[in-house]
Amino acid sequence: MRSCFSHADSKGLRTEEAYPHLFTPIKLGTQLFRNRIALGALYTGRARNPEMTTELVRFYANRAAGGAALVVTEAISALRKSSANIGQLSIYQRRDLETLKLLVHAVHKHDSGIVAQLQEPGRGDTRPQRKPFSLAPSALPDDLSWTMPRPMTIQDIAEMREDFVAAAQSLHSVGFNGVELSCGHGHLHHQFLSPWMNHREDEYGGTRENRIRVIVELLHAIRQACGESFLIGLRLPGDDGIPGSIDWEEAGQIADSLTQACRPDYVNFVQGGQASTLFMHVPDMHEKRGTYVETIGMIRSRCNGVPVAATGRILEPVQAETLLASGRADFVMMGRTLLADAAWGPKARTNRDGDIRKCVSCNSCWGEVARGGPLGCDNNPRVARKDEVDWWPKATVAPRRVTVVGGGIAGLETAWVAAAGGHHVTLFSQSSELGGKARLYASVPGCEAFSSIFDYQITAARRAHVEFELSCRATIEDIERSRPDIVVLATGAEMLWPAQLPSQWQQWGIIPDLWTTIGELGRLRKEEGAAVLYDFEGTDVTYSVAEALSRHFKRVVIVNPVECLGRDEALVKRQAIYCRLVNSGVEILSWSEPSANTDLENGRVSIRNIMSGAETVIENVSLFTYATPRRQRDELLIPLRDRDCRTYIIGDAYIPRSTMAIIREAHDLGETICSGVLASGVKKAESTPGQWA
């Protein structure tokens, strides 16, 4: 059959491509796709009760416009009585299919195919609460939510199959290219596949042949209902990390059996499960790039010729090209990478790798939707906006002189956007290197990927001809010398002194804050003593420093005043943090704080339990450092008020917040400056809503 998804030229010549394997068409089932870039399923949090929205459609359309030949949607619920999240799209008995047609058309018009992921979580839930109703193969509790499900009857399984087939038929009727069956992540079909989760004694449990039966029957039923040309992909578990469940060997056996028994059109493998291993699904910046590529390459031989997608920290085009050229996968399926830059594909195709806003692998995106918000990205403040793809501001007709004070990520973001819009921008940086605290963060072992944020900003700022004044702690006189029409204060914040400790110690400089400690990491030697880190901040950088200190000190202790580490971090980040610290031998004292009885002269740090008041002493302490809430550095604000200068204050200098919030605010201010719509006087930079229409 003829495909409308091939983008090869009539002669089939592709010698002009920078990455010939990445931009070679691929055939999946009977359909031909123009390249080997696929968007993997990402929960966007942009559906509404549980209908499609303009933002949701635009999110997927932008990834298609940005070069993804295949777009896999977020999970869609198919069951008549589902235990899926209330914000999840639902297809069962949906009468109004017009909005689905809009989504299909929005993707197809960019020469891309669209596949809907069908999923049922069963007992699984990442929230710390029990579900009122759920089904599972067996009456076993969920490891995270502790939900106890009702075991499925044979009739339940038959109804589930009917519901999935009906969903596939509805999707087929409105033009979807196919469906992807989600059989990993610890969700319902994963529970059938796992010998640890499936204790059934009927034809759907016990042997591997029985455990895969529910998927084999479902795939055959969809084929019969929707035809051979309808694409069916399988998302299968790789190593779920749960003892007695599915490891890579068992995953290979399952893949071999399934691809022989029901012949899907592609497979991809996901790691971790609905347990303490959930974080394996989204490897963070502390894991190597292409985290699972090698193992996926080995398991590919067990898939009987079915095309295999590679996933897991594939960040750069050269990575994708290399793994495709080496035969470790047939195409790449990226989620967070294409979230960070929707135009990843065309930038790669035109040798603009340096212009790509790369995924930091910080998993802040996961945290946003886990908290009930829309999907966002630390390194992409324009997610789902109409002009997101390869955005660059339009030239202004009324250029102004803009002075930015602060060379961190907030100041850099506003500076490059304003300069790209045609304004004359001068940026003062106290340091000789740009990036501010983000650069320090990126210098901690395992955190190097955080440099992706300021690397892009610096490249864009130079392209836009920002004028830099480095190694200059800007004064009012310096600012006036730049003759600004607009001043932007992005002067950051500093950590508060721990209230429990004598204030004179701060004056003596005998206890460094976390940022000072980071600056000294490269000069530390092996110490027999202990390092104590007071954690009143709760972010990844604190725990990354603790892990780094464990390589220099015999003992490292984190003292934390709340019930757990990383309390405000997303579950997958918190799991990864605990995993790294426990394996590094770092000790954790929760509900604790330093006591005024601390005797640093004799290397003794006294720790008080907040609940009981009991004190314990850590002996032989060579380093005591602290990470605490940050206080704004806004000392230039009052002098600027007196000069009636149009001034904005952004980032930590206004209120210390997350990287994502700061980048959005700074980006929006830069765009506001470009638009010429500015208020007079001194104010914070209001985060303006994007123009979604």
C-alpha cells in the first residue's frame, strides 16, 4: 500500500544528511515512516475531565512539526470501569470523536503518524493512597499505594479484551495509525506477565505461555477487528528490578514468546515497576547516557525480526545515529528529549546540534504532572505554545537598551531573548564564568547534564550579540554607565545561617554553606573523619554533594529536620536519591537538627531529635556544611527605585523557586520586553500566560 508518511526523495538519495541512519525511512507493519524518530508516550496533564484540549493537540502537533515521524500519545483508558487517573483521556463509549479527529489531523498534516497508547493501571498508583476500586490478576497489594485489588475473573478478562478492541476500533475509525499496548510500568498487563505479581492457577497464570496469553489474545482480537494495516506496538517490561519478577533474561523469554505468538509491528522496553524501582523507568542525570541501549541491543535478537525501539536518556543526535548504525535498535523512541526541544529533528538534520535545548534528565517534568499540573520542562519554557517549534523572537521596531544584572540562568534567559528581539543588552556577571549557581551545580559529579541549560543560553546570547561584562559586581554607577531604558535584577539569593548555631560562627567563617563546599570539592583529600551536612533545602544538589563527600570522608551524615529526604521532590527523584545515598553508605538522621551544644573545636557535632529532644553526638567531624532556604539578594533594588528606572526583579532575587519556574518567568520577561508592553516603576517580572490560541 502507498504510505503518506515517507519523506524520502524520488531518487532515494540521502547523502546530504548529517545522520543518514536516523533519517532513513522505516517500515513498521505495512506503514512507512519518513525517519526513525518517535515520540514516546508522555503524560501531559493537559486533558480535562477527561476530554481533549487545544493545548493537548498542540503538544503533539508540535512534536510532529519538529520531526517525529511517529507520535505515541499519552496513555488512554479503554475499560468501562477503569481505575485510571481522573485526568487521563478515556475512550470507552465515547460518542464525540470529533476532537480525536482534530488530533489526528494536526499530526498527519506534518507527514507524521499517530499511535494511541492503551493502558490500564490496575492496582497501580504512584500516589500514597489506596484506590477505592481496582482489578489485578491476583489479590496482591500494590507496592506504592498499598491498594488491594479484586482478582479478575475469566469474565473480567473477556470484558477487558472487548473494551480494548472497541477502543482500537474507535481510534481506527477516526484515522489513528494504530495503538500501542502498555504492558510495562507495573500496570495491569505487566502484572499478568510477572511471576511475582501473577499467582493465578488457571489458563492465565503459572507458565510463561499462560502469563502471556492475555496479551496474545488481545493482539489477535485487535488484528481481526482493525485489519493487518492497523499498527500494533507492544511496550514490554525489560528489567523491572523486583526480585522474583522480570529481569532481562525473563524479558528476553517473554519477548521471544510474544513476537512468535502474535507478531506485533514493533516493541520497546521499559524498566522499573510499580514499586521502589519506579525510578528506573526515567533514568536521571546521574545515570549514563543511553542507560539501557546496550541491553536493548542484546535483547533485540530475541524479538524474531520485529522492529525494536531504543529508549532511555537518548539526548543527542549522535547518540541516536550511533546506536542505529551499530544495529542495537531499529528506531529511537524519545520522551523527555523531545519535550525539551520539539525541533530536535530538524536541528539535527541541518547540523544545528548546538542549537538544541537538551534534556537535563532532572525529572522535574515527572514532578509537575505528579502534582497535578501540566507537563513542563526546566529547559523549555514554551511547551505546547503555538510557536514552540524552533522559536526565535521577532525583531522589534523600537529597540531599547536593556541592562541585566546577574549571569545565572534567570539573567541569561531574559538577556538572550531580549537581545534576539533586537534590543541592545548588557549583562553584568560577578563571576568570570556565566551560569551562576547552575554552573556550580553542574560541577558536582553526576550533575554535569545540568549545564545543558546555561550552555544553550550562552550560545543563544552570543548569537544575539549580548554584551557581557564579566568579573564585575555591578554597582549603581556601572548600571548608569550602560545607559539603560530597562534594568533586570537577577542577582540570586544566599543560604540562611542555621538558626540553631551561634551567629559568631558565621562571622568567623568556620562553617561553609553548600555552595562554598561545592567550590572546594575538587581540592578535597581523603579524610578519616566525618562530614555532616545539615539539609534544610531538600533538593537534588544537596544529596549529590553528600554522595560526592562519601568519596572523601570515612563517614557522611545528612541531618534533616523533616520526615524524609527530598520531601518536595517527585517520587522518582526521591527514590533515585535514596538509592544513591544508601549505596554510598551515607547515613540519614530525619526529624533532627544541629544543637547549640555543638563543639566544633573538638570535632563534635551535637544533633537534637526534634520529636524527643534527645541529643546524639557525631565525633571526629572534619567538615560541617549546610543547605538551607535562600534569602533574596536585592540590595540594588532601593537605589534603582530612587532613580525612577524601569526595573524588573526576577528569579531567586524575587523569590527562590524551582528552576522551571525561574526559567519560565525570565523567558516571559524577555518576550515582554520584545513586545514593548512594559509597565513603569519597579516590579517583579510577572509570568505572563502564553498565547495558546
